[in-house]
Amino acid sequence: MGNDDHGRRKTPCSCCMSVFKWIPVLFITAVIGWSYYAYVVQLCILGMENRVTMAVFLLFYHLTLVLFLWSYWQTIFTSVGRVPDHWRLPESEVERLFRAENQEAQKRILNNFARNLPVTNRTMNGAVRFCEKCKIIKPDRSHHCSVCNCCVLKMDHHCPWVNNCVNFYNYKYFVLFLGYALIYCLYVAFTTLNDFIQFWKNENQLSEQGQLNGTGMGRFHILFLFFIGIMFAISLVSLFGYHIYLVFMNRTTLEAFRAPIFRVGGPDKNGYNLGRYANFCEVFGDNWQYWFLPIFTSFGDGISYPIRHLEEDTETLLGYQSDTRIEMEEDFFPETRFHDTIIP
């Protein structure tokens, strides 16, 4: 549930929009349902004489399909999370904020209220980030989604194909959904390739014999199944590859376009980059047995995150930074060593 659900009222227009937003999900579901009929019934049951081959095809098909649908379901129906109530400004503080004479006065009010909150992200003028719609201090990496009408924890983007925001709680599911969708499409395409080739070889013969029903219509189902599998695979491969890159860099899509601004260090796209393996574990967990299952294993609470330059500064102050560690960090992060800028 969102952060301002108690302030929302259902209207006929909002109900219609809620229904309308499910159309992309229904479209994907319909395509999956049709592909199941085309593959299982037309290709395997009606099109294969060798029962062993059919059993092998169906086994791997259903294994991929289950993982694909499981990840898709988890991505759709996982909540965006709720910002704790103590992050919400009281009405008296909100009135003071809106009556403030200038930005500096607003900045002081917000910074004073958030002095005990674990926030390191700031606005361009150095103020704590505040959502005027939800009336809350924004936790690090969170953003307000106009579609979900709430502040979303570690918001990546709003995806209409899942009718949900990709966020801290479902980002692992979303990446697995893209991966298994790509595997599903490639598997369907490669296993129907032979029938696709045979279709074009026998096209003239089928036309002369007038086979427009039975096996002939089944061949058309398989033909379109191959085309759709290839089309979806082409679109998915770039999207999946991009999000794998974001996982290893510990960035969201929003952070890739606009670097987060830190209280110490200023704008830094690599502020959350802890190293590839640590970044991967932050999303997928450190137990490899659950890496490829749509089960929540991400680290953290969605509110606060380890920051690279703060850890470096702490280690430097404590005198624990060895020569070996300096060499390793210069290899991984040659663009910056120390963060001297402090924004109050």
C-alpha cells in the first residue's frame, strides 16, 4: 500500500483508470495463454510423433513457464512499501513550512525535523528532500510516483506492463521476470525453428492441397509463435542486459539519469557502488540457492543504504586503510578518492 492511502477517495474516474491500467497486464497474460496453446497443443501434442521428444520439450517448457509466471506474479502484486509514520511531518510543521519566507527558512525546518532520521540524500540547495503530496521526508533513493500516487522506496521506474512500480521490494522479482521471459522466448523460438523452416519449404504444397484446417492451421499457430518469440526476445535482451548492468553498479534507472546528491560528497552516481559482488548481494542476497528463485532475499529495509564514500571516510579517520586496500579502491574507483564537500 502507498503512503497516503488514507487520504485518497475512490471516484468513478479513478476506478475507470484503475481498470484501464490493467490492460497491458491482460494483454501479456493473453499472449502467454495463446502461446501455451500453440506450443503444448499444436506443436507438441498434435505435431510430434516421438513421445520421448515431446516429453523433453514439455518438461523444459513448463519449468521455464513456471519460473516466468512466478516472477511476473511477484513483480505485479508486491507492494511498493510504506514509509514509516514518524517520517511524516505533523500538520503544524507543514503549515510552518508553507508559510516560510524563503528557501533557507524551509531548509532549516526540514533539516531540523530530519536531524534524527537516517537520510543522506539532499536537493540541489542542500535541503532534506520533502514530498509535498505525501507530506513526508523522502527516505534515500525514494521518489514520488504520480501513477501510484505515493512515495516509493528505492523507486526504479513505473512499469505499465506489470501495473506497478519497480522498487526495493520487487526489484529482484522484476530482474528475474525479464530474465525468465527472455529464456522463455528464446526456448520457444529455437524449438519451433525447425517447424518454421519446414512451413516455408512446404508452403506451395500446402497451398495446392488447400490445407486450411487441422494440421494446416496448426502450422500457422507455430509460425506466429516463432515470430512473436523472436520479437519479444529482441526487445527483452537489451532491457534485461541494462538492468543487470544497473544491479552490478548498484543504481536505479532514475539514478542512472540523474545522480543522487549526498550531504557529504554532492552528486555521485557511484555513491552506492560497493563493488560488483556486494552490489549483486544487496539485491539477490548472499545465499546462492535463492538467487534464481522469486523469493525476497534483498538486504536492508528499503529506508537506508550503505554508502561508499562514507565508509571510505570512516576508515580513513580510524586509520584502518592499508596500502593494499588503497590500490584496490583506486582500481575500482579511479575517479574519486576523498569527498571534501560538505553541504549542511
